[in-house]
Amino acid sequence: MPAVETNMIAVAWPVTTVAERATNALPQDWAVAGWMLPGWVLAAVYILAGLAAIGGLVGVLGMGLIYIERKVAGHIQARLGPMRVGPHGIIQTVADTFKLLLKEDIIPAKADKAMHLLAPFLSMSATVLVLGVLPYSNRLQIADLNIGVLYVTAVSGLGVMGILLGGWSSHNKWSLIGAMRAAAQIISYEVSATLALLVVVLFAGTLSLSGIIESQADGWWIWRAPGIGIVSFIIYIIASTAEINRTPFDIPEGESELTAGFHTEYSGLRFSFFFLSEFINMFAVSAITVTLFLGGWLPFTIGGMDGFNSVMAILPPEVWFLGKSMAVLFLFLWFRWTFPRLRVDQMMRLEWKFLLPIGFVNLTLAAVMVLLGWYFFPLVH
């Protein structure tokens, strides 16, 4: 198939990150409201604004996703969900947040106090580090790393360290069993998730997250790689569901077996960190899925339909990215209230006997397709 020129919509939206703006501000002084400010001051403002945006995003996403899950769960189960606190219960999550902040924080007498205190912050920090490199739009990204996929894969693995520390340091057998389950599950399924990501890296020819989005200007990788793309998408969704401990892979918590699993001995603010990191991880995984398989912030376009494409381009890229991410996130919510929890042996069998072999075969076929150019609209590297 012949190579084609890049879609003009992507060309019209050059990528500029917060880190690039801060770097460009350093070499010279800037006139702001009649005052001359050194370049480092403006660079510091950009950095602080980026950090504040990530902090605000964590808070808004945490409370928003908890409310959305309650509503989705309610409607799937033919009920209403939260309705009493605020219009349609919209302030219920805010009330729950204050409740957690005011609850007594208890540390077991025989717990390893330093590790017990560190675990929830370590779990949360892994999530925040991933949010910092996600391309929310061409003009809304903190930093665009040239090894973005490698960075995301490496940093997301830090979350399991928080779970392991939390379970081990609690001096509780149920917490320890939950932590061991989490380590086995997350490390196992991360292999299949990485294989699925490598397929997209092969086709896009770059590890940069914004570069992968731009490579989809002529079509999303979920369909441009015939068969290979959809298989990678399915593998990544299943493996990511296991990585973030969502049903039917939530055996590290397993409340019917382990009380609450690895966070049994946590309360108050530190429990909320574990709880919040699960929901933020769900958004992060959805955003990564959108970035690699569904065109990221690029609008939905159809070749040859210029009028339709112009209408699609009216919506800002941020809206496209958020809308796609929410659609993928709904799948995770849907899974939770549809499938029963797997047993440990069933979960491990699914990974090692099914997903992993399929992932290796899929990656091999992808390499052959890229080498021979047997996919839609091949890129010129």
C-alpha cells in the first residue's frame, strides 16, 4: 500500500508542552504588565502551574469518578445510586471526602510504622507520575518524553511496591496474603500489557506518546493494523483491568475472603490514598489506551469526507481526549458490575496459558506487517 501524506488536522495542531514553554522562557527577560521579569521566574510559574494542574486533576478525577461509578452501578442494578446529598447526590462524594479526612488514623501496634506510613504515598506517587506525561491535547501536556511508553510502563510498576509495603508492614496475615496476590497478579499481567503496547510502538516507529498520536493522523491503530490492532487492544484492556485490581481481577482486596486485603489495617487519609489511586489508575489506563489505539486527542475523521471532518475538527482536542477516555473508562465500570470474581488459579491460567502466548504471536505478526508494509496507510520513517 502506498504511503500517504499526514492528515492536515494533525499538522494544524503543533504540539507544545508545559516543559517546552518553561525551557523557552529561560534565555530572556519578559515584560509582564509593565514589569521586566527574569526568564527563570516565568519558567518557575509554568512549572508550578503544571504541578497545580496535576494536583487539581487528581482531586477532581477522584471525586468525580467515585460519583460516576456509584451512578453507573446504580443504573446497571436498576436503582438510582446517590440521590440525597445535593442534586442527584452530586455532593455525596465531597461529604465522603471530608469524612475520610476527619476519621481517626490508626496504626497497628506491631506494624512497621515507617513502611506503613510510606506505602499509600508510594502507591499514589506512581499514579501522579504517569499523569504528568499524558498528552491531554496538543497544548495540554506537562512533558513529552521521547521514551514515553517506556516511562509509563516503568513508573506504573511502582504502584505494586506501595501495595506490597502496605500489606507486609501491617503485621496482618490477611493484608500480607492480599499483598502477595497483588504482586503475582500485577507483575504477571504487566508482561501481556507491555507486549500489546510494543505492537503500537512497532507501527508508530516511536516511543513518544505525542508522536504515537501524530502517527494516527491517517487512522487509528486499532483498525489500521488489520486484526493485529484489535487483538492488541483487547489484550491491553484485559491486562490493564488486572493491573489496576478491578473486578473480575480484584483478588488482592477480596473482601469476601480477606476482609479488605492489603489495606485492611488502613483508615482515614491513608486509606483514601489507596482508594483514590485505584480510580486515578483507571483513568490513566483509559487515557493510555486512547493515546495508543484510538487516536488520542485527534478527532474522528473519515477519508474523503471533508465536510464531515471539518465538523469533527470544531470540537477542541481536549474534548476529544476526555470523551474517548470516558468511553474506555465506562468499560471498566461495566466489567465490575457484570463479571464475577475469578479464582486465583483461573486468573493466573488466563495470563500464562492464553494472553501471553497470544501476545507473543501478535507481536511477531506485527513485526512482519511493519517490515513488509502490509497495513493501511504505511508510514515513511
